Amino acid sequence: MPELDTIRAALRAQRIELPSWAFGNSGTRFKVFAQAGVPRTPQEKIADAAQVHAFTGQAPSVALHIPWDRVDDYAGLARHAADLGVAIGAINSNVFQDNDYMLGSVTNPDPGIRRKALDHLLECVDIMDQTGSRDLKLWFSDGTNYPGQDDITARQDRLAEALRAVYDRLGDQQRMLLEYKLFEPAFYTMDVPDWGTAYAHCVDLGPKAAVVVDTGHHAPGTNIEFIVAFLLRKGKLGGFDFNSRFYADDDLMVGAADPFQLFRIMAEVVRADALAPEAGVAFMLDQCHNIEPKIPGQIRSVMNVQEATAKALVIDREALAAAQRAGDVLGANGILMDAYNTDVRPLLAGVREDAGLHPNPLAAYAASGYAERIVAERVGGTAAGWGA
Ligand code: AFD
Ligand code: MN
């Protein structure tokens, strides 16, 4: 097992990116339960994200979603974020809510609609130039609902053409991260349904293209850590959209439904030495807090990722490798389970105290009075939401 100081340093260096949209109202197609104190502007979303970072010390960047976070001055928004101690992270495109996109965006049979979608993606890269963002995150709701509706192969050709145009627009320090999703909102085919499709397109595109693994975007029972290990080995894991699911793309707090799976995922990240920020894997949250308060929901999510990471770091790798080489099935499994069953909360509390933070971020946030303040101050205006 690595030295405790090494583990502490790795935990202290961990960076988890927050989604701006998780601070706004969200819900399901049945109901959005609006919450008091919800941000009305991108500036207020960033202020809330800065609270998560202030109490956890590990969430220094906020991903934006365009047009939900559209402003006139993105450089100014980046300065606002910096004044609050955070940075703007990935820019998420949105080609899934405009009426023109009913039959798809970049894969739409209508070339005029494909052009409109591509122009939005290119606008997102322009925004990256202004915010200093490294990553463009691309998720396409494109797909079909019925056999025969459209040509599966032609849609792949259209997708490849659009991705190539975006790739060629990227700056030297910029990346495009292609996210896949098995189903929803399309139910017969998704044009980027799985990791293989995303990976193949990223390989065709080049070194600035990589895959985003959203932990809610797989068929039930999928071995996600296998996908993670494969993509890491090929240098094509751009990052995660962390969340939890019981049945579908539930977007619940990461680690809340299956902490053992999150641990197994982080164990592959640690094994590949891909935890440090300079390794280039973006640990992003992508979740919606429909019934729980949003800022504490994100603080808990950050803590859950930290706990899974700490458990992955305490794996006795030498003993595990020896047991694996010896074919010691129970021994190897036992070593992994020993790590998973380690209570790492005291270790994390110490890391926080060493960083001058309260050992319990949730308790510290609750005592701060920020929740009460935003309810009192944020009266009027239009609360941010999914915009659906
Ligand atoms: C939706 C999609 C996907 C995407 C996110 C932000 O399912 O996960 O990353 O919106 O655009 O959750
Ligand atoms: Mn996602």
C-alpha cells in the first residue's frame, strides 16, 4: 500500500468538476419541484458552485451549458468565477432542445439543420476561447425511434463530418470529449449509443478527441470499470460524467446507488495512474438534484467520489498483483475487498483539516447560513432550470 503521505497528497490534488445546471431547478417529465433560493443567472450558479469548492476544497471548476449559461461577456464570467475562487471548466453544447432538432441535429436528414447544429458547436469553441476552457463536451440526443426511419450508416457519415469540422476548429490546447448514451430520448437507435461508437469516432478524429463515460448511460449490469480500463489503456478516456442510477439515466448523486461500482471505477483510474489532474481525465459531475437541496447534494457527491478514491488508493497493489499472478482467486478478491471495506472517512477528515477546512463539509456548509441567505436574497427573477 502506498505511504499514507502519498495517499493524502493524491487526495488533496484530486479535482472534481461541478455542473452549472445541477444548481438550477430540475425534475422529470412528470414534475419539476422548484426549490427556493435557486440561482437565476449563470453568475449565481457559479456562486453556489464556489460554495461547494469552499467547503470541500476539491471542486475548483464549473462546467457550463450553452445556451442555458449564455452571457454577453464570457471573459467577464470567467473573471467573476475567478473572483469567487473557481474557474470555468468544460463547455457543454446543447443540440437537443431546439424544435429543429426533432429528427436529429448533426445527423438530421436536412442539411440546413445539420449546418445550424454545427454552427452551435463551433460557437461553443468560440466560447472556450473566451473562458479559457480546455474541453468541449459533446452529447447528442440524435437517434431514431423506428426501424426504417432513417439510414443508420448515413447518420454515422453525417456525425463523422460534423465531428471532423469541430475537431479542425479546436485550438492546440483544446479537446473534444464525445459522450455516449444507450437510449433516451431516442428509443430505437442513438447515433452515439455506446463506448465503442464514441471510441471509434475519437480514434478517427485524432489525439484531441476522447470519450466521456457517463455512469448513467449504460444498460443495467454493464461492467463500467472494464470500459474505463480499456479506454485508459488506449489513452482515450477524456473524463467522466459521474452520477448514480438505479434503473436508467437517473442522474442521482454519484456513489449513492452503488458505491462499490464507483470504487471499482476509481480502482482502475488509480491502477492506470490517471488520478492526478495532469493525467487529463476530467472528473465531472453530471446529475440533477430533483428532491434534495442542490448545494448539499453536490457536496455529498464530491465526498462520495473522494471516499471511493481513497478506498482505491489504499488497495495493497503489490499484494494484489502477487495474488493475481499466483491465481489466488480468493486472496486477490479479499485484498480488493479489504480496501473497499476500509473506513476512509478519518483519512479524508485529516486531509481536509490539513488544508484548513472543516472535516465535515456538509456540517460546515449547513452552519454557514448560505442556504438561508440565498432563499432570502433570491426573490424575483426567473429561477434557472433545465429549460426543457
Ligand atoms: C443529459 C444527457 C447527458 C449530458 C447532460 C448535459 O443525458 O448526460 O451530459 O445532459 O448536457 O443528462
Ligand atoms: Mn452526461
